[in-house]
Amino acid sequence: MNVAKWLLIALLALPLAELAVLIAVVVTLGLLWAVVLQAASSLAGLLVLRHAGGTHVSRVRSALGQGSITALTADGSGSLTLLAGILLLIPGFITDVIGVLLLVGAALRRAPTRPGEDGVIDLAPEQWRRVDDPALDDRRGDGR
């Protein structure tokens, strides 16, 4: 089977799986707590979309309007945050778990693990001096 068929099967099976998980949560926690959890996760999804998704949605619209999908791949963590917000907004515990995992993944992609890992080193003016590289002069081509 190709990927499209598996994706279609997964999308058709998702509501049944969500219903089974909902029944299990209702049996375990009770109906009131299940409804409260669903409302809280939908509110969290709305807040994620409102906070982090506003600027990203405008970038997605402009990229799709230009027909450029490569602009969307450059901002991977923003796309993950947007998708996580949408999944949290959709009622269902499976989509909520996937949304939370995507939020955690987006946060891990954004946060540098060590200081200075982003390639920028801040030095005080007395801690550095300019050193001319003769190899750079050859690349300019203007003889300077």
C-alpha cells in the first residue's frame, strides 16, 4: 500500500479511536472531568494559535499566495507550533497528546542547548582586534 492509502485509513480510523479513548477517560475519571479536560485543551489550543500562530498564519497565507512552499520549510518550529495549536483545538484526547508532543518538539528546536551554540560570541571591545585575512583580498576581485 502506498502512503496515501495509509493516510486515508488513519484519518478514517481516528474518530473511532478518539471515541474509544473518550469512553476510557469517562470511565476512568468521570464525565465532568472528561468535559473539563476537553474544554481546557481546546482553550489551550486557542491560546497557542492566538499567541504564536498569528504571525505565522500571515506568513503561511503570503507563502501560499506566492506559490512558494519552500518559505514554509524554513520556519519549522513555527509550523510545528501552528499545527500543535490546531490539534489542541480539535476535540479529542489523541489529537491533544499529539499537539502537546509537537509543542514540546517545537520548544526543543527553538531553545539552544548550550550558550553560544547559535554561532554568536559576544566580546567586549577590548577583547578583540581586527586581523586582515589576505585570502579574502583575492576573492574580491577589485584588487584592494
